[in-house]
Amino acid sequence: MQTATENTAYTTETDLTQSAEVVAYLQSPQAIRERCRMLYALAEADQLHHFRLHPDALPTAADYVQRLMEQTYPEGDVPFHSRWRHFEVDGVSRLATLEPGLSQIDPLEQARIKIDLAVTSVLLDAGAGATWRYAEPGTGKVFQRSEGLAIASFHSFVQGLFSSQPDHPWQADALGLSQLTPERLGDAFQVSPENPLLGLEGRVSLLQTLGQALQQQPHLFGDTHPRPGNLVDYWLSQSEDQTLSAVTVLHTVLQGLGPIWPGRTTLGGVNLGDVWLHPQLPDTGLGSQLVPFHKLSQWLTYSLLEPLQDLGLTITNLDQLTGLAEYRNGGLFLDSGVLSLKDPTDMEIAHPPNSPLIVEWRALTLCLLDDLADLLRQQLHQSATELPLVKILQGGTWAAGRAIAAEKRPHGGPPITLASDGTVF
């Protein structure tokens, strides 16, 4: 079994073919659901080492989510769960403040700018910690956690922090990202000894590595001043009759951004990203004990769809993507009693993302999100097309996870402490 530290060299054609097939599988939404369901089946048999499942509590959790959805979106017009919602916090659309400038630019370049903004902002979105705050220039309003990171990244982008071209500040290009430093990002995000940001070095390293990856794949990111926004041109070339599959967008994200993830499992020379070993899965061959989640990649995919829709593309296969295996969705199920820890003292220590406990928690979360979505649709008499998972996340489970955490803990943090490097959650 190959682990994160074993970079086996595959020398035969058979080995290369086999590893390529396993990589392709692990990068599919199908693999996420299938591997997570294998751990869920162990939970149903009460054979997992760390978690116990209480499925009878799921309807109560679904009712909690439904009440929150109806309170927040009384007209039922739930938007996608994407980074764009965080730019609209407090009822103010930050993107609208750019409209005078954007309106002077052709629609294709507008889409490229929005993709540049979404990519950098999402990659900076891993948990900020409980104490970090950001005071927005101009308004003086103070934000924290995901909203704070979003507003900070938005203003950093607008000020040209990620661009190497002073006359084109509204972009994130390879050179600008490669030259980013912890000091510059720290200043932009108002980081200080009194206002620490979790994983600052990891975030900078991630964006620096993104800058390098952009230069390595010109067919995706362009030859001159490579940038994430040039993915728009690639996706237009992949569309048929103005239609594009969400799975195609995810696959592009996984292929294009795969090299940027630090210290991850590799297979056949391919960095798998958000894929982790769980020893209770049967070892039946290459990669058989690996569990993929691709949380940030799917969160990014959800965030890239709206600029593409603005260009007139119709997005299909949306519900083939999965929920997001992170601490708000996962916290909802722990705090509502659908899951419980077999050893309560596990709440007293921090767990790294590669620990079997965290892998179990995330896998069970994804399965429960699908099951809760089915319950909600039945209660609301809506189909998966009418109420896709990406809307349930927004309406929704992520907000419910935050709300119930605030009810149960003074600072509203997750029920389990994560030792994050700023690149997973």
C-alpha cells in the first residue's frame, strides 16, 4: 500500500496504466461517494474505531436545516453555496462596487477576472481560527472566519496583490502569485501577534505553488501571463451547444491545481490532493484504502459555475458533485446527535487531517449530507433538479452547522479541533 511518504516509481507500462486508472477513479465524484459509503457501512455495523452513528436523529437535523432555510430564504430562492455569497455579507455586494470598471470590459475578460478572484479567494478560505478578525477598509465593519477571509481576499485582489502587472491589478497571474510573501499577505489580512491567522505560511505557500503550476500547463492557463482566468477559454472550447458539465469543471480543477497541494499522497507521480488513507478499508490493491474528498476543489468548482453561467453556459450534472467534507457540515451532525465520538476525550485534543478520526468524520459527513438532502426534498416536495445539493449546502447545512455551533460553544468553533495547515478545511 503506497502512503503519503512512499513515492514509488512505476516503471512498467502495466504499472503506469494501472496507476493512471486508479488516479482517474480517485478524482471522480463517484469514488468520493463509494469510498465514503464503505466507511458508512462500517458505522452502520458499529465497527468504526472513533464514531458511532445514530440515524434516528437525522430527521431532527433535517428539520433544523429546513427551519433555517425557510427563515433565511422565505421565497425559496436559495442560491448556490459558493464564494460569491461571502462577498455579499451584510447585504452589500462587493462585486457591485467594481461594476463601473467591469462594465468597460468585454464579457469574456469579465469572466476571467471573476475566475481569478474566485480561485485565489477559495484557496485562502481554509479555517482562520477563532481569534482572527478583519476590519473592512471604508466601512470599518469587522468580520471573521470565512466571511472575513472572503472580504480580506477581495480587497487584496482589487488592490493588485496577486498581479505582476500594475496596469492590470484585477488579475492573479503566475508571476504575481509566485512572488507573494507571508509579510505581504499578512499585512493585507491585518495579521499581527494580537490578531493571528491560522496557517498563514501554508496559505502563502499554496498560492506560490499555484503560480508555478500555472506556468506548467499552458493549454489550461495560457502562454503569456498565465492565470486561472484563462480556464474560461478552455471551458468554452470543451462546451457543446453552450452546455458544460459540472464534472468537467471539477476534473479540470483537479488536473490543473493538483500539483499545488503540499505533502499529499502521490500515485504514479500524480499528487492526489485531498485524498487520505483509512486502515479499515480492505487492502485489495493499489489505492484501495484511500478515501477522496476534494473539499476545496469542489468548493472551488461550485464557485466557478456562476461566472460561466453569466457567460451564457448551461451547467449540467450538478448533483453528481458531492457535499463538502468540512467542519461546519460535519459539526452539524455531531452537534445534532446524528454522530457521537466513542471516546469523548478526543474532543480535548487537535487532530491532523490524515488521522483516521478525521477521515471517518468527513466520510460520514458526506454520506449524511446526501441522506439529509433526500429527506429535505421529500418534505419540500422538490426534485434534485429543483433543490440540488449545492443549494442545500447554502440554505442549508453549512449555515446550520455554524448556527448550532454558536448555540453550543462560546466562540462557535467546531466540536472537534483540527490541526490545519491552512490548505484542507
